[in-house]
Amino acid sequence: MTSESTEKKILDAARDVFVRKGMDGARMQEIADEAGINKSLLHYYFRSKQKLFEAIFQEAFGLLIPELMKIFKEEGPLLDKIDRIVDRYITVIGGNPFLPQFLIGEINRDPDKFVKIIRESGIDPRWLQKTIDKEVEAGNINPIKAADLFPNMIGMVIMPFAGRPLFQTIFFNGDSKQYDVYLEERRKTLTSFIKQALTKNPK
């Protein structure tokens, strides 16, 4: 087995364990067992659970940001892009449900790291605002600041995943299958909600 394939096997196993157990509940021995290797070899590739978790996070975050920028830079109305942005976020977070908690924790712990990642990805708040302003001038959406639109949109995507233990119990009597269906349905209900907020005239 090559070094590259071993590392991939470890990352795949760790992702599965983190999904099942979360960051706090996951154990390095369990990850090693899942990957079919011994714990010493696991520590050779990743010295700690935190390092392993960060590697998975970087991989998932790296899938998300470039794709979002690609969507934004495509031709077409902003309202059409919102469908694809929400769909992409739900797909990535659904496959990596530990991301919201880790993201919030890491942003508070080391905000400069995320500022660097976002800037290197090509995200420019001024450009985002200009894109929104063009849509406003064309009469397609109501006036809104980029600093309001994106935190609102991302927050509504992330919160059902971050708050799953609470919401699943309160609204679905702890039924995980029903909650999975609910998360899938949010691809449509959330985009509809955002579009209505952007296009209806406030009273």
C-alpha cells in the first residue's frame, strides 16, 4: 500500500468515525480499526486527533469555497445562483456534519487562519456587494448588504446541522430518518424562503 493510499484510507475512516461520534466522541484507536491499520501507523501519519480532524476539515472546506466562487462568477441572475449555493452547502455539510461545530470553534480560536483561507480563495466582499448592487439596479432583488445576505443564508443552512440533537428531538421526536428527510427538503424550502425575502417589498 502506498503512502498516498494509506493516508486516503485513514482520512476516509476518520470521516466516518467523526460523522458517527463527533470530534469529542471519536477515538484514535477506533479510527485505526476502521482504517484496518495499527494505532502506531495512524500516529505516524497524524500525530493527534486534532491534526486528523483539521486535515478532514481543510479537505471539505477546500471543496466548498472554490465551488461557491465558481457559481458566483458565472453569468446569470443572482436568484438562480442561490439555488446552487444552498444545494452545494447542504451537500458538503451533509457529508461532513461535524463541520459546523468545528468551523465555529476554529473561527473563534484562530480567526486569522480563516481570513487567509477566504482571501486566498478569491472572495472579495466589495466584488460581492457590486454583484448584489447590479441585481438591485436591474430591479431583480430588494436592496441588501452582502454582510447581511451571506451570514443569513449560511446561518440558515448550517444551524439545522449544528443544532440537530435539539431540533430532531423537539420537532421529530428523535426520529433520525425523518430528520434526514427534513434536511433534504430544505434544499427547496430554504431557497424559496431566501428568494421571497429578496424579492418581496417590505411593508
